[in-house]
Amino acid sequence: MLTVGVDVGGTSVRAGVVDSHGDVLDLTRAGTPSGQTALDDVITEVIRELAGRHRVGAVGLAVAGFVAEDRRTVRFAPHLAWRQTPVADQISARIGLPVFLEHDANAAALAEHRFGAGRGASVAVLVALGTGIGAALLMEGKLFRGAYGVAPELGHLTLVPDGRPCPCGKKGCWERYCSGTALATTAIELLARYPGASTLLARESAADSRTVTGRRVAAAARDGDPLAERAMADLARWLGVGLALVADIFDPEVVVIGGGVSESAPLFLDEAREHYASMVTGAGHRPLARIRPAQLGDDSAIVGAATLAAESVGPMARIGLITHSARRTNGR
């Protein structure tokens, strides 16, 4: 059975048709609007576009927000318009197909566990480094969501008491030191500390401070800019510190590093592994988790959401309970 996975982010809505092997057969995307009705409209449109070209049996939505334990309602999404909204039922009523919700990091973790860097691991953790940190935990192949559907929020572990302020309201959260945003913040702090530094990043920031983004810092580090390399080394250190805490709590077999920052993994991952290995409790006397970059890239949340939908609706499909709605949606 083919299913559709939709990655609903703060800037774009990406959707794909996924088969049982985790292969993405077709893709489409649209910008994310600000209003709730407009957002529902966009999601409906991308699903209908794909369903018009493929016979699909269910839909999974990967959402950057808190999803209720029944996977029907979005409790809160900081960059989206939903607040205590029964999103799954609303979209299902529009398209005539079963719809299932999941946190985007959970969806990505499931995809990497089934088809990518975490394949087959008994205990796997995903740490997605992007604007902040998304995280997910799988135990024996099953997602751990916590009592109320919001676990694990690893990005908001306090690593630095009274440290950098975080939009969550706390200070010193892990994601304030280890993310794309943190990479830019560290570079800006270094530029202020060494105002006479003659580096490419310094010259660019003098002309326009808005050029100092995590992506630009990573690019400068690849080009050998010493200040950018120092910022990247700082990110590697904090990644290792955080992973040591994660290992002390969950003792994972594999940690998958995903998110947009993972595209620059060759610049920081080996150093992060060294920090992790030296700081984990019992260092030198216990097996260490394998720390691997994600393999599925930007499609991981799409593949994971679609896979969850297929696994959730599979028994119904086998006995023909969704045949009518699938045909109606696909115009057959």
C-alpha cells in the first residue's frame, strides 16, 4: 500500500508518496501560510495533488509541535497556527482518507530506524540539529512518547545554568549551544571578542551582520576560516557534552544526528564523538553508542510519517475497510 507523508514545517509543507521499502516515489511542496484555515487548505491541496497521481491508502502528518497521545490533536506548535486543534480529523474529513499525526522528530527517527542510520538498533536516539534541537527515542522499534505525547524534549535540558536565554523561557538549554542558531550566536560572540580578526566571516559580517547564519558559518568553516572553525569546534564540544547526558539516561545503541546542521557532520562529528567518549559516565569501562549521521536527509520526516500511517492503517486496508474512501479521494 502506498501512503502519503507530509512534513509540516514553519516555512514549507513538503509531501511525498512512499512505498513499503521507504522509497519516495513522488514529491510536492508549498509554502506554509500563517492562518489555520489556510494551512489546512495547503495540506489538503498537496495531498490531493499526489493522490491524483497515485492510489494511496492513508496519510501521515509530521508536525513540529506537541502532538496529543492519541495522535489526533496538535496541542501546540510554536511556528504553526494550530492550538488544541483536532488536525487529523479535520484533514481526514476533507480528503476521505485516514490521517495520523506524529511529531516531526519522531517521524524522522522512525524512518532512520526502519531504513537508515539506526536500522535494527534495539535502543536508538535521534538528535535533529536545526533551528533548535528535536529529539526522539525508539525502544525495541517503538517510539517512546511519554505519558502525554511530548517526550523527549532533549533540546531543553539545561546544560549551562544561567546561560543563554531560550525562547522556551529557560536559560542554558542544550539547543542554545548546539544547533544552527547556536552556531551563528557563537560566531557573533567570537566576532565581538576578536574585533580585529581578519577572516572572511569577519569581513562579511562587517558589511552586513545578517550574513552570520548557521549555514554561512558552516560554509566558512569548510573554506578554512579560523573563526568559523572555532565556532564549529564549540558546537562539537556541546554536542559531545549533551550526548554524554543522553547516554547516561537512555544507554542507546545508536545515536542518529539529523537536521539541517548534520549536512556539515564531517566538520564536527568526529570531535563530538571524542568529547562524548571522554565525558560519559564510566568512560573506558562501558560500550559506547554508535554516533552516525542521518542517511535519509530532508525526506526522513516524510518517510517516517508515511510509514507510521501504513503501519497504523494496515489491518484496515487488508480487510477492505478503506477501499471506498481511497477510491473516492483518487477520483476512481
